[in-house]
Amino acid sequence: MLILRIIAWMVIDKPREQRNFNLSLEFRLRANNMKPGTHEIEFKGDLLNRGFWLYVWEITTPEKTHVYYVGRTGDSSSMNAQSPFNRMSQHLSFNEKQNMLRRHLDNKHIIVEMCNFRLIAYGPILEQATIREAHVKSRDTIAAIEKQLAKSLTDSGYEVLNTVNCKKSVDPLLWNKVRQAFAKHFPNIKGIGSA
């Protein structure tokens, strides 16, 4: 009963946009039981390199099913091409401008804190640019390949959460290299040499 009173107080005293967050947080805390544990993340330092990367998140849900998210580094709004490591924390944060993966999982009613995550990143495919025109060209090249990767995974039977929109043409040679790199982790991927 005490918990309900605390929740009610939190909800009544907060602006509407914070109410949903508080209820969602309470649900997450209860679902996860906030048990202390030791966790380990191991990665190679190469993952810290800036530049244009492609990556696929493989999420194992509490029901032991898999869903996927396809992304890239290389901002549309700035000249940044962050590392995949940087994007990892942004994707799962509560910053609504950066947490696309969390939002996709929330929309499917998948509790993020109860999932297991695997990130497969390939790159840097292109270096971070120092002038705007070069950045836009590199960004568009990678965005077209990102769209093709998402489509190929979907066509191969993987449940991809996001739809990638891009009207730029796919570089077939670059796509084939990317497809081969991801085929090591997703053997059912289709589209060898296709664009």
C-alpha cells in the first residue's frame, strides 16, 4: 500500500509528460526487481574510432525472441560521425532526440531493462569529413547502404524494428563488402551483389 501512495504522490505532483515516465519507471523497477548484480562489457578499442560505421543491434527479448535495429554513424544535423560506442549509450538513453532503439522497443511493449543486447558494427567504412560537402556525400553513401542492409535483413526473415528511409543510390561494390561483413553474423542475409 505504501508503494501505491508514493506512486500517486509522484503522479499528482508532476507535469503530465513526467507522469508517464514515472509510471513507466515504476513498472520497470518492479519488473526488474532492482537486484544488484555484477555485469561485464568487453570490447575492442577500435570501436571508439570516429567515422562512418554501420551497425546492427540484436536484441533478445524476455520471451527469448530476437528483434533487430539497423543504424549508422554520421549525423544529418551536424558534421559529426561518432563511434558506435558513443551511439550505444545514446540509443538506450532517455534523451528522446537520440534514443531511437529504446523508443522502438517501448512501442512494442518490450521492457528494455529485461533484454539482452548484442551490437555488430562494421567500420569505419569512411573517415569523418572535415568539410560539409564531404560529410554530406559520405553520409548519403552510408545511408543508402544502411537502407539496403535493413531491407536485406528483413527480406531474409529477420524482424527489423526500424524502417530506414533514403533515396540515394547504393554503391554496389561497397554494398557487397558490407553484406559480406554482416553475413558472418547473419548467415541468412540475402542480397549478394544486389542493390
